[in-house]
Amino acid sequence: MSDLKKAVSNRIMELCKEKNMTIGLLATSAGVNPSTIYVLIDPTKKTVGLKTVKIICDGFGITLGEFFNAKVFDELEQEMK
């Protein structure tokens, strides 16, 4: 799993815990199938689509800025140097 993929997965799980939401409840709130969220947190899947992250943010009732404003993203190494 890439560092970015792991960070997105960790952030989703952190927000679920913070907002006391299950994956199923988040999926319902975001208007997506639970499998969409499981793809984001599944370590065997390689990519993370920003559009999907935006839909998940809508389900949490937060902005993309709020989603990415987390220490887990600040600690990622730069991909390009």
C-alpha cells in the first residue's frame, strides 16, 4: 500500500471513529455503495480517486480541506524531489 493510500485509509477510519459512524452509515450518508468505501481502505487496491474522496467528505459533512488537514498527510514524504 502506498503511503498516500494508507494515509487516506487511516483518515477515513479516524473520521468514522470521531463521528461514531460505521462504514455502512458513511456509505449511506455519502450516497455510495459500501464497497466504494471498502475500496478506499483496502490495502490491495492501489489507487485513490480524488473524486471518490470528495464524495466521502460529503458523507462526513466536511470539506476536502478539512479531510486533508490532518497530521497523517503532513508526515508524507514528497513524491517528487
